[in-house]
Amino acid sequence: MIENQGLGYHFWISQETYHQLKNKSEAMLFCYHQMIHEQFVFFGFESKEERDFFRKLILVSGIGPKLAIRSLSQVHYQDFIQWILAEDEKSISQISGIGKKTASKTILELKDRLPKMNLEGKRISGNQPFQEAGLALESLGFDSQSVQKVLKDLEIQNEVKELEDIIKQALNYLKKNK
């Protein structure tokens, strides 16, 4: 339960986030909320990176927000990302609730959406404003392939560098070619 200005909110959190918050009286969470069965459900994350991975994970058909948060309680998000990038279907399918078919689908749908990472889990490539623009555009309902193509073209042109400008130009292009 999180209290903010006299209101209490129930958050679903991963084990990793729980351990980070366990003995703190004050904390900051990166949040994701969704309307499920006519009620708001809140998901909280200790890091922005974990939340961003969660948002990508729930885009996979067959993985809803509750399965995604349970999965992140079983395995650290950086390990999950490494398994996807390594196409390690066996490790992913050992997560409770994710079978072989969903593991395969997860790899197929997310492999190209994830930033490349080194062995410590740090990003080694990817332009942050373009990655954030991609998440924003996908959350607006644009399909990932179209978004990635437009963002790649904008990045190659090297004319826009600010997040707001990237999103504006991408939206203009996506609306014209819808």
C-alpha cells in the first residue's frame, strides 16, 4: 500500500522492487496503470528500466500485466532481457506461467525491440530519445514495425534530437501513411 496525499493505493510490485523498498519509509516508484475489469490497477517498479521492460513484455500476445509482474518476481528483468537477446527459449519457458509457445513468441516479438546489452546488463547501443519515442508511439496504438521504421529513418536523417520533436515528426509521418 502506497500513501500519497492522504490516499492509499494498492500496487502490484515485483520481488526485486519489494526487496529494494522493504525497509524504507519513503520511496519513489515508476508506475504503470491499467484499467482491468472497470477498476484501476497500479504496477510499481523501483527502476525506470524495469518498468520499460514490463511495458514491452505486456505487448506480447498471451502475457498480461499480472503474468508479467509475476515473471519479474521470478527472474530479474536484465536476465530476462539477456535470455530474449540470446533466444534462450528454454530459460524463458521455465518461468511459471510461460510455456514453450509463449517463450518463442516473446523472443520473436521482443528481440528487435530491446536495447543491446553487455554482460552486466548495461545498454551498449540505442539512442535514448528514440527509444522513449518508440515506447510512446507504441502506447498510442501504432504498430511496432511502422514505428521502428519511421524512427530509424528519422535517426538516419539526424535532423531531430529532442524527444518532443522526434515524436511530432514521427506522428506526422505515421498519420500520413496510415
